[in-house]
Amino acid sequence: MGCYNSVVVSAPSDKVFDTLKNFHDISWSKNVITKLEVIGKKSGHEIGAKRVLNDAFHETLLSFDNENKKFTYSIDDGPGPVSKDNVKGYIGEVSVIPITENDTSLVVWTSRWNSSNGGVAEFCNPIYYALLQDLKSHFS
């Protein structure tokens, strides 16, 4: 089970990943993220960093790979289909892949989970799509 969303961004991969890589900064997504609360003292690049998005999504940074331009995170609790009572083992991954033609980037946002009571992909795919559209607009 999982989600897959991607977008081509008109910017070099280093620049795109520099924008995405701070787990505590999603200021590039004004249409989706209205509030980000940092939980704890870890920086936005440290494994174990925690955040709460829009007073609803509780997330933890699980891995960070600056060289390969990717990170993973868990959703520990959230609304409806991504609540801890509905879904188990939710892992999201964001990757930035350089496209040599025109020095652009492919951003891929995927997620997977071990089990759920349903509705996770239907709930998450529109959110990831909107986030990626905000990212694309950020570089337009």
C-alpha cells in the first residue's frame, strides 16, 4: 500500500533540495501548511526531529541523506485516515533527482504503510499533489 506523487521543478536539484531539506521549514508551501510547530530541541536536519503540521499531523524525521537528496519521515498521528488508530507504520519519502536537460529536477514524494483501516491514499494523495504544486510555484 502506498502513494506516489511527482513533479518537475524548473530549478537545479541542489537548489530544490536546499529548499526541502529542513524538516522544520515548509514556508515554501503557503497554500497547504498554515502552521508548523517544532517539537523538542533537535534541528531540522537531525534524525528524530519532530514537528506538528497544521495542529494535526505529528511527524518524525527518520533519515536524512544530503548526498542523495532524500529524507524519510513517519506520521505518528494525524487526522482521520492517518490517525494512529487507523494506520500503522506510515513512512513518507521525499527525493530530488536531477534532470540534466535544462538543469531541472524531478521531485518524488512517496509513502507506504504496513496496515490501515482504509482511506489513506485517497486522503494523502491530494495533499502531496498540492504540496508539490506549491513547490513548483515557489521556483516559477
